[in-house]
Amino acid sequence: MTPKPGRLIRRQKLATRITHWIWAICLFFLLLSGLQIFNAHPALYLGDESGFTYDNAIFAFEGFPSWATIPSSQDLATGRVVHFFFAWILVATLVLWLVASLRNRHLRKDLLPKGKDAKNFVADIREHLRLKLVHAVRYSPLQKLAYGGVMFVLFPLIILTGLCMSPGLNAGLPWLPELFGGRQSARTLHFIVMVLLAGFFVIHMAMILLAGPLNELRSIITGYYRLSPRTGKDGNHV
């Protein structure tokens, strides 16, 4: 007997959907142009100083292949133009998302952890490890942790460490790079956060495929989301 499908609800706000796709585009160009910039000097350091004459690199290799960079040929100037253009779009979109999410209560209703999230956290980990993904009204504890970590930890970190690499801002705000242990330490942290964001993207895509890509894509395109058949009226799985 075919199980009765779950309810179709309006889950994602318009502002959430629009900013989600803008971020996806921005992060694509930021990643590939960032690899172009990194290839100009493919090494990472700690502290304030670096260069080919220094022997304090903590990580170095030959660089990323041309197919993984924008532009594909070695062109630092163009890479920087593309990178900064999409970086400022990312920042502006983040501000718009924050204002909209405060107004439409997306932050309070969907991302702010509640007491029951701590209680259900271990069970949620077990369910994800067993690939038992439930379509509920609200985000699960792990989803809140992942999305909240990206929005309020990784995004601010990658923006601030990126600003630390601007010579103009270094002159006007010399204390900013020192918050991260120096300009080169900020560059290293910027690279690490980029790797974490890329890892989040891979896991995010895997979860979409496992949870049902059509339902997940419908949610982030139209806002409508099909719940699991055993999801109660309160939005929880029963």
C-alpha cells in the first residue's frame, strides 16, 4: 500500500530564497577567483610577513589547476576584480538577509536554538548517521547548528579576514589584522574558512540528494515543502 503523502506547506520566505541563490552564485565566483589569487603565491604563513625569501610557510604547494580558477590563465588583476566584486555583493546580501530575517521572524522561528534542540541533539545525530532524514516544518538541531555556524561564524570570519588583506584598510584600521595575529595569519584563516565553506557545500548537496532533491529544490525555489507522512500538526515527527 502506497503511504499517504505528507502535507505541503509554505516553508521558505521569499527573502530567504532570493538571498540563498545570490550567495550560491557569489560563493562560486569567490571560490574560483580566490584560487586564482592564491596561485599567485601558493603558500600560507603566520604572523605579519611573508614572501619568497621567507622560510616560515606552514603550507605550500604548486597551486590549483587552471580549470579550477577564474580566469583560467594566470591573471591576478582580473582575479582580484572578480573576487572583490562578488565579495561586496555577498556582504550586501548578508545585511539584507539579516534585516529581512529579523522582520519576518525567520531567525527566531527557524535558526534560534531552543531547549528541546539540546534535548534532541544526540538523537538527531543518530538519525543523520543512519540517513533517516525527516521532512519537518522546523529545522533539526543539526541543521540549526550548521546554518547558524555558516551565517554567524564562517561568513563574518571570511569577510573580516578578507578585509585584513586590503592595504588601504590595513592603513586605516591597523588593529583589525592584529585581531587575527597579523595580516598573514588572517590570510591563512581566510583560506581555512574557504575550505570549511566548500566542505559545507559538499555535505549540503549530499543531504539534499538523500532527503529528496525535488522536494528540497521546490522549497528553495517556490517556498513549498512536502512534509513526511508522519509529521504532526505541530510540525514534529510522530
